[in-house]
Amino acid sequence: MTSAVHPGPQASYDFEMTYDAADGYLILLGATSTGVGGGQGPTEMWTYVNGNWTQLHPVRLPQNCEGSALAFDDADGYVVYLGGPNWGYPGTNCTSANQTWTYHAGAWTHLHPASTPLGRFGAAFTNDSADHQMLLFGGMSASCSRSLCGDTWAFKAGNWTKLSPKLSPTPRAESGMAYDAADGYVLLFGGVDGSTTPPGLNDSWNFSNGNWTQLHPAFSPPGPEPDAFSYDAVDHEIVYTTARNWSSGRAEITATYRAGVWKMVTGPAPVERLSAETAFDYHGGYLLFFGGLGATNMADYWSFRAGNWTDLSDLGPEPRSGQSMAYDAADGVVLLFGGTGNGRALSDTWTYAAGRWVELGSPIHPAARADASMAYDPVLRAVVLFGGSQNAGRTYLHDTWSFSGGTWSRLTPGTHPPGRTGAGMAYDAADSYLLLFGGTVAGAQRNDSWSFTKGNWAAITPSVSPAPRSALAMTYDAKDGYVVMFGGYLKGAALNDTWTFVGGRWTNLNLSFAPSGRFWSGSTFDARHGYVLLFGGTAGAHGATFGDTWAFRSGSWTLLNLSHAPLPRFAAGLAYDTVLREAVLFGGLPVVGARAFPDTWLFH
């Protein structure tokens, strides 16, 4: 199986989130969305506790219709979900539209109350602790006047009841609404009714004892593009975020409400976006902010505590591709070095162990580079790095470095391979040396083989060699006792041949069934399952980017059918952690020119 480490759910902008006080974790229910009007993929359910995301796979799971409502019912001790509409929105034909579900102790239950609010998009929904019920207001529905609803409903003991307050807010959708425990009432703020430009009301209302009352604070924050609204149980205030222009890249607007007073919050904040969600994490003691749609779908998550935002997803290496990764058996960590991030070559060093990335501040380290070759040498008891490129692949490096005990050292072998990028390198345990093959040298792909042993490089001259190539996948198959090399790039072509190397000889397996032609795949030996693991890659500028996972064992490839996997990518880092007995994948690119992924995934 695969699991994401820190980022958790993949990028999404229309999902629901609440804290499940009965089960002791925060719940996210949603799907990876492809953009405004783009629809949704299969619904996923995640929990967040102690800073970690975990995907759940309950036997029954309501499809999360766009514009649905989700909140915890503290009177009845379960989470309540009300499905969105089946009209005129990307969520048409949603199987749980207008349905009521509850969640408790790992199981979802479909309720069939005698009456239910009309299916609607963007209703406000929260727990009303003072009145011992759930409260729902407004939303968009084809059955309401001008498609905007202004009705108020209560949910209690599994049943919906339409309320008839003397006064109500005007019909609207996408309001912010939460129970204000400090002030003892439900607070509703703003929403969209199409009457203002830009759209967004900014009036405040409270609900208590069955009635709405409009509040008149001296100051009100700007009306929302629909966004996040939650109660902060530590700082005893409502926290509201909104966006001026959700694709501009500016900071999200943040405001707080306490004792009838709105205040603006200044300082660093998440980039503004549409339809993010917040919920208070009672374990962590902070408000959690996740996802949304900005210039692209977002997967970052932040904490808000004591008036300050902290990016919790920015706890590892910056997004990158072409980094070098290998397992450092002597130090018991996965080692990552360099790569390309935000258009520049990087020279930072990171270790990954026990689920956490740590940056090392070594004053001596290799120069910035991408696509260097790196592998662990058990004789030296060190990771060895060779070559790579700078200046967007125009400068080829030929230096050799070792990493041991948290320190980089430059080696000075008497001879070395020509400077290159994208070569394969693996420790050949059968022959007791590091093997380097191929790569790009001065703009041309090569097919030379080199050994590295006891600190020295030596050219190998096998009678048969694979065709020249770079960006190949290569690793040692400890089960079968040889180096396995797959695919690569040659003069615009993506290769899909499989070769083995042992005893100084290359052998072409001439397999009829193998992964399709690709380069910049990630590969490593998975000792837990006893096979070579291969993930992703690209077929080139006009070809596919792959997200498939393959196993190579006993001379044959098998396509693995995984229910959950990283998004398609190439030039990611992949290494096997022998202590945790799981493969670690980081970063990579979805397409050429795109922003690299920031995520870490485990295969176990």
C-alpha cells in the first residue's frame, strides 16, 4: 500500500472538514477536484491527529457532493453529513444528494428522517450547543426563490425540523457559521446573494433560543469569497478567512470575532484561495486550515494559534525534481541532496527518518546540482555522489563526494568518468563495487560502464552493452543477485528495455511484457516484498506522465493495482528505508515547466 506522509489528502478545493469529538480526530471528507466546474474524483476520507494524516477506508462512504455540509453533533455524539444538490452544478448525479448520514466509531450510517431540507449547495451548518441541536441555514437550491434559500432547520436525535424564527437573515449561500462558545450563541456572517459587487455580504447575526438577531458591530471585515469560518477553543474567538481575488497570490484575509467585536489579523498568512476549510484540532490546540483553489488546487495545511499562522506542510524539503536520494545504512536515514526547485539548482542536504525530514547545515557540501548519481557503498560505509548538472543541464560535473556521519567529504580519485548527468548508479553486491552506467555527456547519451571501489573509478568494457541513454532507472535486485536497469532516454525516444548486470556482463532480457517506454522513473529494491519497485516516469514532451507502480521479480514485470498512489510524476526521488521497511518517495514534476510536488509518500 502507499500512504502520504505530511501533505495527506491530495490537492482539493471542494470538501468538508470537522472535528469528531467522539472519536478524537479531525475528519476531512472530499475528493480531488480538477478546478471550477471540473467535477470530482472518488470520495476520500482522512483523519488528522497529532500532526499526521491517515486515510480511512470505511465499508460504506457517502459520495461527497459539491456544496455539502458536515459538522459534529455534540448532543448526539456523532458527525452529521447532509449531501448537496443534484442540479446545475458539477455535482450532478451525486449518489448522496439530499441524503443525511452520520459517522461514529469508524462507520457511516444512512438515515431516513421523515423530512429533510431541500437539496442545496453551500448551506451553513454547525452545532448549536446552547440549544442542544444542529443548525442549518440558507444555501442555493432550484426550489428556492431566485435559487437562494433563507430557511432555518434544526437537526436533533436523527430528525430534521424546519424552524420558524420571527426574523431571519436574507436568503444567501456560502455564509460562515459556527458556534461561539465564549458568547453562548451561533454566529452567522456574510454570504453571497448576488446583490453586491464583488459578491459578498458582511452582516453579522446570532442565533439563540430559536431566534435570529442581527448584530451591529462597529467594524466588519470584508464580505467573503466563500471560505473558512471556525471557533478557536483555545483563544475563545471565531476565526474567519476570505480572499479578495482567489487566484492573485496575495495573502488570505484573516479576521477574528469575540464578544461582539471583529478585528483584522495582520502578518504572514496562507495565500488566498477559494473554498478552503478550517476546523479546530483539539489534540493540537490550534485551528487547522487546509486546501482550496488558488492559481491551482492547493494541498497545503496551516495552523492558526495565538493570532499567528504557521505552514505545517512546509516541514520538509522545498518542492523539487531531479534530486538524488539513497538510503544511508550506516546512519540509518534516507539521504536527499540537491535537485531543481523553482528554476534553480539546489545544494541542500536532508535526512528522512521516523517520519520526519531534517535539514543538515553542513558547511562543506557538493555544489548545487540536479540529476546527480548517488548510492550507498557498504565497503566505504558511506553514500557516494557523482556528477550531475548545473545551469539547466548545460554544465556537466565530474566530482565525487562521500557522505558519512552527517558530513560531506570530497574524494580525489586518480581517474573518473567524464562529467555527466542522468546516469544510473547502484551498488553491485555480487561484484562488490558501485556500478555507474550511461547518462548524458556534453549533450550526447552514453553507454559506458564504470566501477567505483575503495575510492577509485575504473572503466568496465563488457562485450555487450545496452544502447546509450540517460534518465534510466537502475537498482540492485538483492533477491535475484544482479543489477536491474530499465528504460531511459535516447535522442527523443523513451526506451522500455530491461537489462541485468552481474559478473561484468550486461544481459538483455528481451521481455514481451514490461512498463511502457519512459525515462526519469524512480526505482529501488523493496526488501519487505522481495522485488524491485518502479514508479512513474515520462514518455517525453508530447507523451504521458505516468503514475503506475511496477514490481520486477525473478526476471518478470508485474503491474501493481493500488487503490491509492501519488499523482503521476517524473524525476522524483525514491529510496528504500531498511529500518522502517518502506520505500520513501519525494517530489517530482507533473509536466515539464510545472511547479514540482512538495509531497512525501511511503510504499509499504
